[in-house]
Amino acid sequence: MTEMLGRRPALTLLLLIAVLAVIPFVVTNPYYLHVLTIFLLFAIFASGWNLTLGILGLKTLGHHAFFALGAYGSAMLSHYAGVSPWATIWVGAGIAALAGLLIGVPILRIRSMPHVAIVTLAFAEIIRLVLANLKDWTRGELGFWGIDAMPALNLGGTVVEFGTGKPFGSYLLALAFFAGVHALLLVVLRGRIGLTLVAMRDSELAAESLAVDLTRWKLGVFAFSAAIVGLSGALYAHYIQILTPTSTVGPEMLVTLLAMIIVGGVGRFTGPILGALLLTVVGEALREFGDYRMLLYGGIVMLFVLGAPRGLAGWLALIGRRRAA
Amino acid sequence: MTGAILIETLLNGLITGAIYALIGSGIALIYGTTRVLNFAHGEAMMLAAYAALILSTTAGLPLWLAALGAILLVMAGGVVMQRAVIAPILAREDWSFRIIAATIGLSIFLQSAAQLIWGEGFSALPYFFDGVLVLGPVRMPWQRIAILIVALVALGLSALLLYRTRFGQMIRATAQDAEAAEAFGIPAARVHTMVFALSAGLAAVGAIMLAPLLSVNPWMGVPYILKAFAVVILGGLGSFGGAILAGFLLGIIESFGVTLTSSEWRDVISFGLLIAVIWVRPYGLFSTREG
């Protein structure tokens, strides 16, 4: 349990959120705020995926499909039906959760990891192709543009605006969802559910013998994880305001997120957050030198798997333990 | 559907299927002997095509010699990759997912390295064979027919190697039980390396035969690797024969699927089929047990 959550996870999260909350009042450069907004959204995505990949130990490779379903679902619903994005983001998350249930049923009967990995990857590919082919609705690879931003909020006289070109509001909105999702994850993981998940990861047989209904649990966690990823996709859609199938559910998205989780630390609560922060910032910094981002992400995944499989979170925990001893 | 279209569709399916069988059988061979799922297999194709292109156009070698050289280079690359990346991870616990992650990383790394070195330009290898085969109303370029023939020869030779030689016996023994094989004096680690070389070679053959028809580019392996995974699952993960059979079957299904719908939906059909099969026959079309 400590391995998964680290020591004092609530305090760590609270401190992190406090620091992040000060940033937009200190940093005024809109570009920096944009990069950090992307970090926050990807951290939600990575933590959602980590729930199945690391904590449940179910090696799925298709979570970018849920990101795209959440993004396109929310964007299209608000665009074509005129529903407020404040409502459609939840529908987007719901669509992702339903898709998670749908794809979860065939794969959860199989215990073979390669089967799970390949089938979830194939599912993501189907979603990408369908989004690219339904040109009348999604405009395919030309991009679904003109997505509504989240409508402005009036907070006690101050109007906060969101969307592209509104870095201050967008950052705070992303931070609010970041805080909410991670607080929820922490509550869930610290309770009975977390214990059950760890028991299942350590030994499915032992957990089953203690009357844990494996299939229902896995399906539930899978749908929950898909919903979180779908929510991050929906928030992303209304922030960036343009989507293409390749940029949301292409191989680059898969590798970027995989790199974040592996660099941060698979199966650790703070891992995906650390990984998302590091790779988003480094990836942006590299942008001026040319297109080295994918070279870096691919190489870094390989190096961390070979040399530091516990990731940054595991490494920090090790240092903390040494200092405590 | 007239007779000529029927034959042409079938032939096209067999040709596509031949490529799937070449790529898929390599993945199945690696999985069967080492339980490793190699996501960088598509990049063996890409590197083979570039190697053949450079050896023939830049170095000026005759086409057949360039192809042979490219196959040998990629097989050597397979050896290096197995030694440098796969073997160190296999020695650790929980390696199964780590290998997947590491080979996904390697795959993207090689793609972007190729893009940085050779650019995004699309070039093609010259045709190996000119002319068109005319059989009554059916017309088919020899280059496409050659894919089928070369693939069948390469797969046949691999099958002979696996089932008729001492080395093949060693591979199959290692696949059944690596520890027991070692107890009988079989160098299992070296067998693993050789299997990587062999399957990289099969992928290289496929890529070089395709290179005159397709453009050689950094991402040319991507569509095939996913298809090959589908083939390997349909054929029963780890089964060499199953992968070949499923490769041809998928090629034919796709070919008829495209004639009936449109090419945009081809891959949706294949992957949809894969998920449907997983639903009813989790361990492949031809076997009932976990591989």
C-alpha cells in the first residue's frame, strides 16, 4: 500500500496543488501557462490509465481511444446539439466509460497479457479509423475545428474565461479538475477498494478465494479508469478547440502517455503526475531544436525500462527511505 | 461478381496474405520460443527496405545483391536488438510487460531516427520483375505474383528448418521448455538470439518484396505490425503454422471485404473481426487452449 501511494500521499497532493495554485498569479507568460495546462490535462489522463496499467496490473494499450471518445463525444455533442460543454464533458466521460465496459467484457475473460495488450490496441485503431472515416461528422484528418470553449463563469463579480488564448482561466480550470480527480483517486485507493485492487494485482487466485468477484471488479475499475481518461479528453477538446484522429488516438499519443507513466513510475500514485510534468516540459523545451520529441520519448521509455523500472516516484521513495533510516 | 473479378480478388487476397504471413509468422516464432511480444518487428521491415534502397541506389549494387545484403543486415540487427534490449529485460521479474513497453519505445525511436536521417521523402525500389501475367481475363503484374511465390518459398524454407533440421529441433525444444532444453545441452540463450534473426529475416523478405510497390518511408512498418498481431492472435499466439494460415485467411477476407465495401473500412473489418474472434474463441481459430 505504501509502495503504491507513497508516504503521506494526501499531504503531498495538497502541497502540490497549493504550489500549482499560486503559479498563475506569479507567472504571467501565457506560453508557460499553456504548457502547464497541457501538463495538468495529461496528468489526469496518465493517472486514469495508471489505474488499470499499474494498480490493477491489467496491461491495456488502448486508453488513448477513451481520450478520443471523450474529446470527440463532448465536442460533437456541444457543437451539433448546442448543449453547454459544462454538461457535455460528463457525457464524454460517460461515453468513454461505456466503451470501456464494451471492450472490457471480451478481454477480461482472458488472463493472457499479450491478448489484452493487442486487443486494446486494435480497439484504439478501430476508433481512430472510424473517426477518420466519418468525415461528414468529424471532418476526418482535416480536423474538427471550431469546438466551443467552456462558457465563461462569473465568480462573485470576476468573469473567468476559458479556451485557447485564455491561459489564466484555462489553467485554473485544468487545475480544479486535476485536484478533483486526484483527490477522488486518493479516497478510492486508500479505502477498501484500493486494498482489494492491490490484493488482486498481487494474486488473483488469493483474492478470488476471499470472495472477490474478479470480473466485476476489473470491469468496474476499467470503466472508472476509462471515464477519467475520457474526462481529460473532453477538457482537452474544449481547451485546444481543434481535434484530429491522429493527434488524439494515434501512436504518438500512446507513446507519450506510456512514457509519462513509465518515467514517473508504473503503479504509483504520484508517478504519472511526475512523468507528465517532466515530459511535457522537456518536450516543449526541445521543440525549438526540431522534431526530437518522439526520438526522446521512444528512447526514454527504453532506457527507463532497462535502467530504472521503478521510475522517478520509486527513486524518490528510495531516497526518502534512506534519509528516514 | 464475375469469375475474373473473383479470381483477381482471391489472388490479391493471397498476395496481401503472404505479407501478413511473413510478418506474423516471425512474431509467432519469437513469441513461441521466448514469450516475447516484439512491437519493434515492423521496424525490421522499414530498415530492410531502406537498406535495400541504399545498397542498390547509393552503393550501386545489383538489385538482387542489394536485397540479399539488406536481409543479412536486418538479421544482424535482430541479433543486436535481442542481445542489447530483450535479453537484459528477460532476466528480471515482471518482464512480460516491460518487454512490450521497451519494444514500443524502440519502435518509435527507430521511426523518428529514420525520419531524422532519411527525411520524410517517399521513394520506391525499382521493380524486380517487369511485365504482366495475363491469364484469360485476369491481369496481374509479375511483381505482385512474385510476392506470393517468394513468400511461399521463404516460409517453406523456414518450415523445413524448423521441422527437418537439428537446429529446428533445438528451437522447438527451447520453445517447449527452455530450462529442460538447457539441461540437455541446448544453448537456449543462443537459440533465442537466432530466432530473432530468423524472424527479422522473414520480415525483411516481406518488406523488400513490397518496397517496389509501396513507398519506402519511416512509418511503413506501422500498418503491418498491428495486422500481424491480429494474425498471430487469430492463429493462436505462438503457433508458426497458425500464423501463416491466419495470415492468408485475413488477406482473403480483407480482399473480399474491400470489394464489397470500400478500402477505408478494410482495417476496421480486420480489427473488428479480431475482437469478435477473441470474444468467442479467446485462444485463436485453430486451438482451444492458451498458447
